[in-house]
Amino acid sequence: MPAYVPDDRRYAEQWGPGGIGADYAWSIERGESSVIIAVIDTGVDYTHPDMGNYITGGYDWINNDDDPMDDHGHGTHCAGIAAAVSNNALGVAGISQSGIMAEKVLDFKGSGTSSLTAAAIRHAADNGADVISMSLGAAEPSRIVEEACRYAWERGCILVAASGNGGANLINYPAAYDIVIAVGSVGKTGLRSPFSNYGTNLELVAPGESILSTAPGNTYSLKSGTSMACPHVVGVAALLLSRYPGMSNLEVRKRLTETADDLGSPGKDPQYGYGLVNAFAALGGGEAVPPTIEPDVEAVVRGENITFTLTGEGYREYRLSINDTGLTDPGMYPMVVPDQQGILPGGINGSAGFDGTACRVVMPESGTARVRYTTDFSTVAQPFTVTVTDPKDPSLSDSVTVSVIPGTVTITTGDRARFFFGEEVTLSGINTDNESTWLYMTGPGLDTGGAGLADPGMVRVPVTGDGNWSFVWDTGALEGVLENGTYTLYAVSGPKAADELEGFASATVSLELLNSGWPAPTITEISPDMVFAGDGSATVLITGSGFFDGATVLLEREGYRDVIATEVRGNDTNTVSATLDLAAARAGAWDVAVRNADGKTALLPGAFTIRVKGDFNNNDLVDIGDAALVAYMVVGNVPEDLLADFNGDGVVDIGDAAKVAYVVVGRISEL
């Protein structure tokens, strides 16, 4: 892979980028402005032409305002090493083209306090900093600075600090804290700079001698020190986060140490730590891995999810989008299921024009991610092409086509295909395509697009959770309106007429509808009109008019299951006899109904009574009150009721009263 050489006028005077492989790393990644570097120092001269990456959001802790202008020069120099604008035909090139946020904690003499440094670290962490650069330090630890560093680390920040310039076996603070990367200095030969502090806490080294960078007043200057080495590592960390946004601060730190060029004694040592930071190796050191995409199915029924499996480099961010098919509403496309781990919403141009159809996928370390798209009834049934793209190199992409197909709809009228107008017809079926089913009909004299089952509009029937639907169609409103004939009933997964069903699930069923010409039946009398609950069954004679062969006789009572006659015999149109199974019928008054085959029904409310034998106070049981009533009949205190003649001798006597009493106390089980 060739090196990337920027056109900055004084780039040839910079040995630092080449010394850490940044020129080759830039062929892979140059840095994202969305990655923020907080420079905790003397401030930054943000008017410098090479400080175009400067962003607001920092603070001047010395003067207590939001204008962290550099009045010393140290902070501007460090900021330029990390992130000066590159390839702008000016001065120098920073390691990463990331945002620079200044936290001014050192005054014009380069002096500051622990409390201000701690406040700045916390402020940077709370205001979007990803990497915190601290080219400052002290020989003694500070509890408030350590707590601030830990606060920032726990919020995902990468903390980098200079080891110190005393040439001593002593790592300055905050570099010495375990959550901070301690950086020492090397020269062009790769040897530790004589001034660079060292020790067991040293983690990395970087160029720190005669480093050219930005200076206040639109100038440039050479400086040496671990302060210059620190922002080199800061810049590489920012490159890593730009390339691999899925990396945590711990994973970035691990990558930096694992890919460093080992110097000095093999392995980690006090002089060089893990070695010289290597930007190219940290970014993978080779060609990018093209992403791939595979769906879990080639076709999905509308209403179900589609899962795509993506592969690529671990920690990388990829773009997933649906190609534009010209549909005008986002709901017509499959949509990204929200709140998936590692899946970030929208913000991708060209993805069917809608944010909800696209997402950014942050790969886990494994390099494999799964993304779910959802479909519903509004999703158009057609093929969709889904593409995964490497945003750093759009030529690296992969596409797959998945078809969305309608679900299934069925309709049935049961086991009959012929009905009279006036009957109730139970329509039912399944619908796996939508949460509602629309019903209408075509037939003799009706519009070819369909007509309502009663009213002009379609009937909308809800679908239950298990995909079933049911509707009781009262055809009475159509009697005398429609002619005899065969009609087709439509069940559709949307409000679409019979001549526009493409892309919708639908089903039809045909049935014959007839005008009967029969008059409505009436009931005038039922005999017997009372039976006892223990009788098991009863045959009744119903008198009235308009009874025809095929009629159904039933007892109806609100809150109870209908009692349907097991045998019906019609003597003529004025009488009908029916046998009723009363085993499960409760005591009380029941309505009597006769329903002809054409659906016309006669009803006589409360005409048939089922009584508990021996219950004279009508509370559905035989109790002491009933025994008292029968006793009163015996002595003549109340009128005699021959239903109390349990002995069958034609009178209510003491024997009958005794029988009731025996039932109450449990001596006998029934009367």
C-alpha cells in the first residue's frame, strides 16, 4: 500500500508522521471530524490557518470564560501535532483530521493547578471529548486529578499524558495513573530521548525531538519534549476511533500497545513501554476487508421480519440501505427495527430517500453483525435490494435482493352454499397479511368492483392474534333488493376493490342467495308451557302461523346457552312440535323461538318455564320456605296448588307436606 503524502508546504520538515507510519495509515484513514480531541493545555490559537479543525465547546479555566485562546504557545503546538489541517497547501499535517477542543488550564507562564486540571478533564468528558491530550504533569499525585481521570475513563474517554522531561526513572502524574496512557519521547534514531522520563508505568513512546508544529501568530516552530510525543499517540488514537467507531477506550488502548514497534528489551520495558506507536499497524496494516451481506430468507411474508447477516472488519462502521424503487412513502419499504444493539439510525443519503430504511452498523470485534428489518401491511409486495457499503471506500459494497410477498387470506361460509335472504350467514377464515379483513360481494346487478354486504361500503373485520377472523352477516336487509342468484364474497387484506387486487392477499367464496317469498312466522301458544327441571326432556306443541319444513325451534335466555330442539315435526304451517333436551337448562322463564330456513324468526318472550319441583317461592331450590307453604295449604292458610300433590291423590295433604320437609332435611333426594 503506497504512502499518502499531503501537500502541506512544510510537511517534508515533519519527521514525526513518517516515524510512526502515519503516512501509510493515511491511505487507510485520515480521521473524522466527529472524533473530538480535547487538548488540556495553555489553550489553542484557533485563528491559526492550520487550526481549521478547531471546534467550540472548551473553556478557559484561567480567565473563567469560554475563550480558550493560547497566550503561551505550548497548547497550539500540541494541537497541531495531533490534528492540524492536512493537505491544505499550508504549513504542517496533523496525525488525525479530528475536531480540536481546547481546555485552557495553564497561564501565559505555563503554570496551573490540579483543581483546574481536574475541572477541565471532567468538562471535556461531559462535552463530547473522545480523546483527552494532557501534555502536562507533576511529580506528585493529586486525588482530584485522579478522580477526574477515572470519571472520564468511565465515560469512554481515552486519556493520554506526557511522561515528563526530567530524564528520570519517574513517570509524572497524571501519566502515572493506570487509566492514562503514559507516553515517552524518542528521537529519529528510535532511542529514548535523554530528557524523557521512564519507568514501569511507561506505556508507549513517540517522536518528541525537534517536532515542527503550529505556533501562535500564524507561525510554526520546533519544540522537543514528551509534550510533543503525547499528541502523536493522541492522533493515532483518534485515527483508530475514526476507522473503528465500535472500539471502546480499553480496546483502543489494547490495539495501540499490541501493534507498537517493540524497542529496547523484548516486550514491555521501563525505557520504551510497549514500544513506538505504529499508526499503520494499528489500522490493520493492509487492504480493507470488503463487507458482505446475506438474508435469512429470499422471500418474506408481509408482516414478518427479515434478518440480514453482515460481515466486515471488527469495530468498523458500515452503511446499510435499501435501494430507491420510486415508492413515495417510507412505510412502503421494509424498515429498520429500532433499538438494536450496535445499529445506529439513518443519516444516509440515497437510501430510498428515507432515514428509516437505512442504518449505520457498528461491527463487534467478531466482524459479524445482524440487522433486522420489519415489514407490515403497508410494505409493498415486491423485490427490494439492500446494500451494505464501506463509507471509507464506497467501491467496497455488497447487495442482496429480498422479495416481500403477501400473506394468506381465506374465507368460508361453513358447510352450506345456499341461503335465503334473511338468514344469518357466518363468514370466517384466516388472514396472515393484515390485522383487518375487508369483505364485500359481487354478483347479479352489482358493480364489478364490489358492493357492500349491507351498506354501500366494505365491511372491516378485525383479525385475532392467531390470525383468525369471523363475521355474522345478516342478509335480511337485502331481501327483495337483490335477485336470486349466485354471488361471490371477497375477503381482502386491504380496502381494495375486486378489480385492483394486485399485491394484496385475497380469497373468494361463492354462494347462492334466494328470496323465499314466505311470510314471517308468528307464535300464539306453547303447550305445555311449564316443565320440571328434573324431567330431562320435554315435547312441546307450538301453535301460530307461517311454520315451514326445516324450521328450527329453540329456547333462548339472556346469559345462557340456547336450547335447540333435537327433533322438530311440522304438522302444518300453523303447528309444530319439538323435543327439547333440558338436562343442562337452568330453571326460569325462557323465550321460545321458531326460525324458518329462510332466517325469518318468530319469538314469544318468557313463554316457557322450567321449574324446580317443590320450589313454590321461586328461588330455584326446595327449602324450609317451601315446606311452610305446603303446610299452609294443608291447614287452609293459603290456596291449594295441586303441583304440591306429590302423592298423586288429588289433594294437598299432610303426606305432601312431610315429603317436602324430608327433602329439605335430606331424608329423601327428590319429590
